[in-house]
Amino acid sequence: MIEMVPPGVRTTLMGQQDNDHAMPLDDFLTQALDLLREKPDAKEIVVERARFIRDAVANGSYDDVLALIASS
């Protein structure tokens, strides 16, 4: 099992198709599949656009990230 850490992605699934802050679906898929090819034994896949979310607790920015996500 590989954990996937996605950012907001421009799809109709969550109503983000017109959200300028959400990542285009094609870009997300390209990056995610590239990472899977590069690291087939990875336990976690994090595209660059989701890195700030993934690392929020470790770098002390959790409250700021949560506020940013809540306002989107």
C-alpha cells in the first residue's frame, strides 16, 4: 500500500473545477505517476504542490496551513 498525499485538484468531484488554487488534474497525474515510477517501493507519494500540507506539523506551520485550506 502506498499513501498518496494529494493537493486540491481541479475536478468536479469536490467542486474545485474552477478553483485557481487547485492543481490541474493532468499535472497531478503526471507528477504522481512519475514519482511512482521513480520510487516503486515508496510508502508515500507527495507531489510538490502538496508538500507544504504534508510537512505542516513538522515545520510548525499547521495553523497557517489549516487557515489557508479553510479559506479556499
